[in-house]
Amino acid sequence: AIKKHQKSLATWFSHQPNEERQFGPSFSLDAVHVDPVIRESSLEQILKPSPDLTVHNQLQQPCSQVISLQNLFDVDACGRQVKNVVLYGTVGTGKSTLIKKMVVDWCHGRLPRFELVIPFSCEDLSHSHAPISLRRLITKKYQHLRDVVPALGTSNLKVLFILNGLERLNLDFCLAGTELCCDPSEPVPPSAIVVNLLRKYLLPEASIIVTTRPSAVRRIPGKYVGRYAEICGFSDTNLQKLYFQMRLSQAGCSGESSVGSSPGEQENLVEMLSRNLERHNQIAAACFLPSYCWLVCTTLHFLYFSRTVPPSQTLTGIYTSFLRLNFSGEVLDSTDSTNISMMKYVAKTVGKLAYEGVMSRKTCFSEDDLQQCFEVEMKTESELNLLEVFRSDVFRFFLSPCVQPGKEHTFVFTIPAMQEYLAALYVVLGEKKSLAQRLGKELSEVIGKVSEDAVIVLNIISKVLPLRFLPVLFNLLKIFPRYFSRLSGKGRDAIAHTMAEELFKEEDYYNDDVLDQINFSILGVEGPMRHPDEVPEDEVFELFPIFMGGLLSRRNRAILEQLGCSIKNLAAFEIAKAMKKTVIRKGRRGLPPSELMDYLFFLHEFQNERFTAEAVRSLRTVNLSSVKMTPLKCSVLASVMGTTCHEVEELNLSSCNLDARSLRILLPVLLRCKALHLQLNGLGSDACREIRDLLLHDKCVVSSLRLANNPVGEQGAQYLAEALAGNRSLTHLSLLHTALGDQGVEVIAQHLAENQHLQELNLGYNSLTDAAALRVVEVAKKHTTLDKVHLYFNDISEEGKRALHNLRMDRDGVRALVFLTAGTDVSDYWSHILNVVQRNLPFWDRERVLQHLALILQDLESSRRQTANPWRKAKFLRVESEVKKMLGKLQHGTL
């Protein structure tokens, strides 16, 4: 019977939450578990006033009192056998996970001290008040123990009862409140069974381990407790490193399709995390809680290892799931009549602090700041009790001491992004309405009008949310005196318009993109540390509006509903409607690339296809140049742009660290782009195979493709040649500086005859010799549409140049752009060629460029001497001066 019980328990306690399934099947409790630090404590230590939360206390707990899980039931200091153990810890320290691991270990024979383990959830017991006997309670929960239960209390069976989450039960140890009961067959309320087990009146030989939050420890009289033990989480940074190494190095960490994921990439991430921990960075203070270690690993998995990102997987979803794992079903204080959910209380209090910090661009908070947010409305005994429970059980989960020099007496959010998440939650739950109402009277007095106009303004303020482009909401009382003259003589529409313009005024700073900010907060920064006296850069709050959009998605609202934080459908609809016009207007403007990526990310987080489709329909030009396009960002771009099917005039993805996998993810978007910029991406032959598939697709509309400064090579040229042979849309192709060589160009020339649409081909700077250059031009002469071939900066001899020089458009049907001269005149394309050279100088071999420019200068001087026309001489002199200027700057290193 016990073997069956073990098998049943092992199956149940090994179940993974949905949040773990994204990591693959290899993530089991046995594979990635790291035991937290457990410190032996006493009731005196628990009840004494808590010391200041210094970094030393939080990160370096004294090691002399550390006790292992296996030794919890050893004899105490007086030599007495310990039967009842109270294991306590704040939210997120790993109590529930530790108990799950303990049960699984027993099921696999790794806890030989006990012959039978019977776990109970106190949350489960709290829902029933009907009398029931202990034997019936056990068989009701565990049917395999039907034959074992009669032996309880009559045999020497070594039994361990586990009572998880004692704070959910209201226990009364007074005899007047809970009668004595020693018969396992006598029906009594479940709370009475727990009390009598702890009194050792019922089954006195049984061992009991109780887990609870610190605020509920005192509910059990000290005389019934043999040992107090505090779970201190990963207060030893070596445990944090071990956890990261185990979790990020698992075989399933790279997702189900781990093609392209190198072990070196994983090792590099672990190494960067370790460096942060060694510096005692804020990340070490955060990862004192095992649950935050989980969040860091989950976010890194999301950023780096997700090969195919599900459409519903979002950053907001990760944070919402993280809170569900830690707060699902939790009430702040079960003895309080309001029965307020813990997450709802956090949203009202910590959310207010987070929101005010975001509005004032503030990340460090003094004790005065905390008092203003937590104690401003403390009026009743009940409210003070709730605050006390919050301080002891939850405070350190969200706020921890700052580790920056000079800021030791301030608090910061344990994970920086959590501040912006809670600020967004505070807004969408409507908790800031009272603030707007308090401002109403003052606003109406400042405007000097009746309250009607003030209500219009406040309606705008309460509905229109600040987006990524204006993270800071202006202090309205400061705005109004400045705009008083503009507002006073106008009607309600004008006031509304003026206020909306002021609210969405552009900021003058430039932010890194949103995922880089998350990355920075987790992995830190490589390089020298900032000097303590150096003025820090402005804090950036760009996640706030992204989280605000994400919280309105149906999935996240459903999870928040489980946490006691309900966002009404009407509120979500009103907020979305108010955001729409501003979002669309912002989208039409030419945003800098990183801001545009954030804008796309915001739309992805919102998870509303109709809203997104309306917002991106106006995006005809998408410029993301120099944004590092990870697989995640590519998936976000594909997901957002996939809500519509409109053609995109231009997509600029130059210098974006793209590879073959990125192009595969982006294929649905690339098919709809007319002008496609893929320069400077290190695209080799594998990527060219993807580009071939793109150009041969029957829905491809790409007319202009720029692949300059990519290591295409001969094999890549083979794929591109096949694409040219079958493509029907391409008119302009740039293969400038793509290492084609004579062989690569020869392959392209062979397939060029099959193409019927190409008009311009750039083969500059590809080390071509006379034979290859003349071969491609011969093919171009017979081509029906190709009229321009760029061949400058190649190894073409003077004879080859003369042969190419004799080409005439009216006779041969093709122009070969080789140099800046056209006989005794300047080429019409001289400025184009020099511009190409100037744009690409940072990526080209400077010595070779110097040689070519010197040859071009000689060519110009020779042609100038041959002409007698003074106007042509003047044109030559002008071009010569431009070339000399460029040469001079190159030689002096200023270009």
C-alpha cells in the first residue's frame, strides 16, 4: 500500500506548472533543484523587531546556524527528540518547492528516516469546516492508504505529516476553543485535527513539519514547537550560480528545436551572470529569492533560446505568470474579515510607489517615500495589521536595499522591470482614479472655469495612457499656469486638443530598445564599472507602456482575475479606444529604429489583432537599421506585421545581425516588401539559400534588394543566380562588396539570360578581372531590360576599361559604371559612385580604397588634359577636388 502511495505522490508532486513546460521535458524537480539555505532560528529571534534590511543581512546570513533538510528532526541543543518543526520564510524563498522536493525524495527512497509521509495543504483544509476524522481525512485524500490507516497510533510506524501553508488556517490552541481529541476515528473540524496533532495529543509519536509565512509563526504556541527553521533562499551567491548553471545548461533549455543553439552561447550567458553576482550587483540581491532566479532564467530563455516564439508568448505574460506562481490563491491575512488577495494589496500599495517612481523618473526610494505610499491612509486597526503582515511576509519580495555606493539607505525594486509592471497594473486597475479626482478641484481653480471644462480635461487624462514615446506624465499643476492664456479663451474642444498635444509631446532623449533594457538589468554591462562620483544617466522607463498594453490582453487579464486583480471588459475597451488614435498617429511618424522596435513590441504585447492591424496598416516604410534582431524580435516583427497583408514600400534591416534563421522567421514579411535592405548582416551562403527561396516564391513582390557588404561568396552567388533565373519581380540588385570573385560573377552571368525584369546590377568591389567584367557586360548587352551595371572598385586593367568605355547606351543598350569619366567628359554618375564609397568606408579595406581613389584621380587628370572645352575642364576640376578631399581625410584618419 505504501509503495502505491509513493508512486501516486511522485506522479502528483512531479507535475510541472504550465510556466515550466516552455523549457522542455528535461526540466524535472530532480534535474534543476538547488536546496535553499535553511537557518535554525528561535521564537525570540522571530518576535524581536526586524533589523535594518542591509545588504550584509540579506546576502550573507551567518553560516553557523545553517541546518540541512535531513537534520531538521535531529535532537535539539538539550538532547530532546524534535517532533514538530516550523519551517518559515517570506514569499518567494522556496517553501513550497522545498516541500515538493522533500516528498519526491521520500518517494524515491532518499528520506529513509520516515516510513510514511502524508502531506496536507492547509489551503485545502481551510475550505472545509465539516467534522471529519483523521482516518477518514487521510483515506479521502489518499485512497491507497486504506489498509494502512487503521495501524496509525497502534504500531511503531514512523509517520511524517506535512502541513504546507499554515497561514491559511485560523488555529485556536485554547481548550475552550478547540477540544482535546486523541482518537483518529473521532470526527472533528479539520482545524481541530491540526491543533491536536501539534499538541501531540493525537498520534503523539508522529513527526510534523509545518511551513508558513513569518506573520503566522506566532499562531502556534512555542511549547508545541521543537525547532524553528527559517528558509533564507539563495543567500549564498554560490547557490545562485549553481542554479543558473543547472537550469541554463539543461539539454532542453534551447527549446524543442535547438538547431543553431551553441553550448558556447549558454556558457557565455552563465559567465556574464556569474560576473554580476561576483560584483554583488543588484542581481545578486534580487536572486536571494529563488523565485527571482526562476524569473531571470525564464526571461533569458525568452530572449535567447526561443527558436520559434509562440504568438501568445509575451514579456508581460512572463511577469504575470511569475506572479501567479508566487501569489495564486494567496490572501494577505486569513484572520482579516476583508480577505483581500495579496496581489490586490500589492497593486494598491507597491503599485502606487512604482507608479509615482515612474512618473518622476525615480528608481531609488527612501523610507519617507515608503511611508507616504504605505501608511498614508492607515486609519483602523485592521489596516495596520494588514500593513504589518505585508512588511514581514511580502516586502522583501518586491523591494530590496540598493547596492550602489552612496545609496545604501534606499530601496529599489528587486527586479527593475517589476517597478514598471506594477506601475502599469496600478493604472489599468483604476487605482489612480482617486488621484485624478483630488486634482479636479485644484485644476478647475487654476483654469478659472466651472468644473465642466475640468471634467473634460480629466476624462482625457484618465483615459489616454502615456505610451512609450512619452513615459513621463507631466505634472498638470505646473503645466496649467504656463498654458493659462492659451486655454482661458477657448471652448471645451480646444482645451481637450491642447491638453492631448501637451500629454503626448515628444521627449528629447533617445532610448535603447526595450529588450536591451531587460537584457542590461539581468546580465549587467561588460567593461569598467561607473565611478561612484560620476553623474548617472537618466533612468529609462520604456517598459511601463508596453506592460500597460500587455496587461489588457485577454490571457493576462484571466490570470490577474485568479490573483484577485480583475480588469473589467468595459475598462479595457475604453482604454484601448483612447489609445488607438494616439498609437496610430505615432506610428505614422518616422520613429528612430529602436523606438519603432519598441512600438512593434508594444503592439505584440497588446495581443489584439484588430487593434494591431489598424495601427500597422499605415506603416509603409519600416526602418530597423542597427537594431540587433534576435530570433525573438524577428518573431515579434513577423507577428505584428502579419496582422495585415498590405505591401510595404521599404524595409530596412541593415546592420541587424541577421542570419539564415532570422530570414526564415521573417519570410512572410519579406515577401510583401518592395525595397529590401539587408546590407552589413554577415549573410553567407546559408542565408542566400533563404533569399533564393524568397525570390522564387510566387507571392514575392521584392523589386529592389540590397545585399552589399555581406560575405556572399561563390556558393551564395550560385543560390542568387538560381533566384535571378526564376524571379519575376526584382528590378534592382546590389551585390557591392560581397566577395563574389570571378567565379561567382560567372555563375550569375550564366543565369542572367533567363531573367526578364532586372534593370540594374551592382557588382562593385568584388575583385573582378577583365574577363569576368566583360563577360557580364556581354550578357547585359543582350538582356531585354538590364541597362546599368556597376563595376567600380574592381581589378579591371586599362585595356578592360577602354573596352568598357566604348559601350554606348544607344548602341549596346547598357551602361557600365566603372569610373568617374566618360571619355572627355565627367560621368553622370560621379556623385553616386563617390557617395557609395563614402557610405561604405567604415566597412571596406582602407588601403585598397586609397589605391582605387589614387587611380581615379589619375584618370580624371588625364581626361581633363585631353579636353579643350573650358566647361568640361571646370567639371573635372570640381570632381578632382572632391576626390582629393576624400583622399586627404582618409590619409589623416578623419573619415
